[in-house]
Amino acid sequence: MGPPAGTITPELARLADAGLLRREKRGNQQVYRANTSGPIFTELASILRETSGLADVLSAALAPLAARVKLAFVFGLCVAACQPSTLTTAARDLLAATEARVGIIACTETRFERMMHCDLAVTAASLRTLSGALGLDAGTSGGTSEPRIAYLADGESLDDPAWHARVERAFHRQQWRPSRNGFAGAFLVYDSQRETARLWLSIAYG
């Protein structure tokens, strides 16, 4: 059963106030979840993986298929513990291989969603090189011609949640075969006014 709600609720509230949890009101209930944008989320997630591992997460995810699954394996970047340095280095190596003149502003990992993104400084000329090297102009598989690159319109922002949803849909429809530098696919959103881009990368778990 765990501790009484009256005991744990104040602790959860303090964690939310500290920015470690996100709090959402649903009816007369408060729902808490990890704040993946928090200042020390990466470190806490790393500690959790090292102490608990992925076994419980995988078991819960595969529970509906338990009758049909005998063995499950995880390989790729996650075997290397999915450390931030591992993912960021892999992203830098991927970009270096394109030979495009690109500056990395910052990389943010959302590993539990199997994707990460890097904010880039890139001119229009370098964007053409980058797009060609990553195959961003090619349509996604599955019978659609939708490219893997999009351009911001006036008033739009790279932080608009709608981009996240569109990227997820694109990753469901296409993958690099074979994967590159531990990534299964890419999707780029370009801000031509600021000459910046957000490159989303799908993490290849296996």
C-alpha cells in the first residue's frame, strides 16, 4: 500500500516547488510526474538507471505481450547507460560526418521518449549541405512524401509543443536503415530569420 497520502503529499509538494516534479490538477486530485526540463533531471535519471536499471520499465511496457514474448533485449546507446555525454558526443559525431558548417548551441535529451534534440546555428547555405547529408528532403516512408524538414512561419516558435507531436509522428513513419551514430532518424525545424534550427534525433535502442 505504501505510506499514507497525508505523509507523502507534503514531500511531493516540496519536490514540485523545487522544480524536480511537475504538478497537474485533475479534478480533486494532484498528479505528479518527473520534470524532464528540471535542472538536475539528467543526473537523477542516471542515478535511477544505475540503481534500478531498465528491467522494471521494460517489464511493465511488455506486460500486455507477456503471452507472446519469451525474451527481450536492449542494445544500442542505452547499453552505454545513455549518459548525457554519450548522447551529446554521438550527436556531435553525426553532425561532423555531414561536413556541414554547423554550430551546436545546446543539446537536450529526453531519453525516456526515445528522442533528443540539438539547437544549432546554421546558415541557409550550410542547411542545404546538412539536409542533403541527413536525407531530410526525402519523404518519410510509408507512402507519404512529407519531408523531414520544416520551416518556421512568422509568429511560430521552436518551442511550440505542436512540433514535438509532429516529430513523434514522423519518427513512427521513418527510420534510417542502418541507424547512424546510434540514432534511428532525424527531423529538423529551421528558423530562417534567426538562422537557427532544432534538430530532433530518434535514439536507436535496438
